[in-house]
Amino acid sequence: MIIVEPKPLEEVLEMVKNENSILVVGCEGCTAITQAGGEKQAEVMAHLLEMGLKLKGRKDVKIKATSILRQCDRQMVAISLKPLLEGYDAVVSMACGVGVQTVADIFSNKKIYPAQNTKFMGSHDREVGKFSEMCSACGECILHETGGVCPITRCAKSLLNGPCGGFARGKCEVGGWTRDCAWVLIFNRLKAQGRLDLFTKFRPPRNYQLSQSPRELGGE
Amino acid sequence: MSKPAYSELMKKINEGKFVVTGEVEPVKTTDLTEVLEAAKRLKDCCVAVNVTDNPTAFAYMNALVPSYMIQKEVGLEAVYQMVTRDRNRLALLSDLLAAGALGIKNILALTGDSVVVGDNPQAKPVHDLDSTQFIYMIRKIVDEGVDLAGKKIHNPPKFHVGAAANPNADPLEPEVYKLIRKQNVGVDFIQTQSTYDIEVIKRFMKEVESIGVKVPILIGVTPFKSIKMMEWLVKFVPGITVPSEIQERLYKAKEISKKKFEEENIEIFSELCKEIRKTTHAAGIHMMAIGFEWVVPPILERAGIRKA
């Protein structure tokens, strides 16, 4: 899913300090699952903004919290947000950058403020409360050749023909020798499966046209 | 061996001579004096000299100009190092064509250390190509006269292309197996990272040979500039082992005098060079003594090794 990190409250307060009416909108998609931007967090954000703005001498600001199912769905945003936005000039979106932009596209007369920094697409280890980036959406998946480890994302240099010389004891120098070298992982998995021919296979230069932004799919 | 040799380095390797290459490092300056002086000190004992390209991701002078000047002013062949970290395939091709125009004959194709370990860690890393893909690109240029997109090059340059390898790699297997890829793509020679333990070198060479890698390999040797440098390597560079016997010998010599340390240092590394020549199938030695190049000639002399 899409992993976000809440912006520091001070930063959000600074963005909205001159607003008179703010609707804080949560998203029940990825950000709710990671407990960063769902209904609960939207409510907390509304309270914090109210208090923070009061401390800045803004006592009369109208603030309310709400949440919709998915801010990345244009129709859902249009239908569910329209009645809620009545009487508000500004939106603080608790969604990822996709949600923020979808709301901004549809309600272009409203001022929109992001409450999150969108970080990456990753997996969630709930035991240790950790998110790890797993996919860069390169547009030409080769996970079947690399033992299910993505070298584009998990190798710090996105090498297709790794490893480089920057590993020791199986760890990558980027990040201070704490993270596994993706290409050592790939080697170990392919070796265990008796498929080292896939390791020694040469992978030619990538076609970056396949990941040229802005990307679109369908709609014709 | 019917492979053509465009460079002195490759000629000597093909002839089966035990070759020595050196290394110099352009730094953050427009002054070429030091790098030319360093090359002069290596001229009589090295067949070619590597010119580093933004090593450890520190932004320095472009390596092409000193490579050219060393060939022109010093009369020593250059191995122009190129990292793919800082340039995409367009910029790499531009520089290769310029290098061809200036008479460069050897390229060392490297991925380059990550920008995060360098002196401008905020920079955007390029990595359009990795080092293996860069070797593939150079082969296309040299052998077929076309770039990666298949576009024809007028008067294509003739280069030999080298790659790096790390005998200290832990685990060693992925490091060795990746050399199969580089061999299949068509690399001409390999220069390794510095290694201090002859047993590590022997193990690396044995592994490489056992999986069928036949590319000529020059073993990297870096003498110690000081005890401090040795301590730093041992403490902070994971994967590098300096045998305790060597450490003890140098500590003992240092206690006596600076001169004694220098003598012992030269003795230790000439022994290492001799051992490499005697006990492995290495094609030669790549000496890296940046900033203290004066140490290279006496080491080689004592080891009885001529430049080729």
C-alpha cells in the first residue's frame, strides 16, 4: 500500500493559519490502514488545529473533521465530498498525494493542504511497526527472475546486474551497513532454488520510456 | 589469442607479461600539476595509470582531461575511469567520443560509490546504466560502431574496457558469479579492490577460475601511508582484513622510527606482490598509492617486478 508520514503539526498550522473555515478530510484507504490518515486521525487533526490556531490568536476558525472511503476515486470524491464541503474554504487532506490531487482537481475552487508526506509503496510489518519500500512501479516487472526481490527498489543503486562493490557481510553500505544487499538476497534465493542461471543472466539497459511520468492507463 | 590490442596495457596482457598499473586522483582543483607529478613518479614502473572519476562520490575534476594530459605530457598510457552514477547514457557516450578523439585507449567501467557516501550527498544519483550495461554499451560502440539505440557512430573509437571486482567480498559467491556476466558481455580486464591478505587473494582467484572466468585480473594493492591509515581500514572498512602478522610488524617498526616503518611497509608490500605473482594466475598488479606514489617504485623493485 501507499505509505505516508504525517507532517509535523507546526508545518500544517503554518499552512492554514490564515484560513477561516477548514474541513479536515480523512481517507479510509491506505492511510487509514496504517493509522495515519483515517477518520480517527482526521478528528485528532481537527482538534489539534483548533487548539493550535487558538494559540496563534485565531479563535473564530470553523473546523470540522470528516472522512471518505477513498480520496483517489474521482467519482467517490465528487459525490461524497460535495455536500460536506459546503461552507468551507479549505481542505486539509489526510490522504496520500494521489488523494490530495484528486480532491484538488474536482474542487478546484477550494484551497487544499496536504497533512502527509507521501513516502513510498511498501509492506507493513505490524509486529515491529515498520514499513518497507518494495516496489517503484518501474513498469516492467522481473520479480520472477530475481527470487521475488525487486532490485530496482531494494538495491540502493537500482542495479539490474548487481551486486556492486558496496556490500559487506551481506549488508549494503547505503544506510550504514544495516540493510540487506538486495543482490545478495537474490543470489541466495536463486542458489537455494538451483536457478543461478537467472543470476548470471545479463539484463540490458532499461527502457525509461516505460516509466516516463505522468503515466496513464486505459480510458480510451 | 587473436583478440586485437588497441592499447599498450592490453598488448602486454595479451603477451602474457605480468603487468603493473598505477592510479592517480584528480581532486577539487583546476591545477593539474600534482596529478601530472604523480603520473611521472609512476611512469617507469607502470604500463598504464588509472585516473579516478569522482572517487567515493566526491565531486572532483573530470578525469578525461588529466587522462589526456598524462598521455600527452607524461607519455604514460591512461586508464580513464568512468562511473555511471553521475551520467546517463547520452552523457556517457559524449564523453566516450571525446575520449576517443583524445586518444584514450582504456576505460574502466564502474557503477561508482553511492552519492550518499560522498561530499554532495543531496545529489540525485543517475544510475541510468549499471557497470555491466556500460560495458555492453562500450562493446557495441567498439565492435559494431553503434550506440545503445543502434545509431551509427562515425569513426567509432577503439577502447579496451575493464571492470572492478572485490576479492574481500563477503559473501564472495555473488561477487564471483557476477563476473560471469561481465565476461559474457565482453569485458577485457579486471582490476580489483585492495586486498591485504594473500590467502584472500588466492581464494578469490581459485573461485574465479573454478567457475570459468578467464578474464585477465590485476590484483589491487594499496600500501599503507601511515599506521593511522591501517587502523582506519581495520576499524571502519567492513570486509577488509589486514593479517595480524602484518599489523604487528608495522607497529613494531613504527616504535623504532618513521624510517623503519617506511622500510617495513615497502618490505611487506613487496612480499605481497611477489606472492601474488608466484602463487596465483593474476595478470598483474594494480597499485593504488594516492598521494604517496613515491612508495610504488621501491616496492616493485624489491619484488623484482618490472612494469611489464
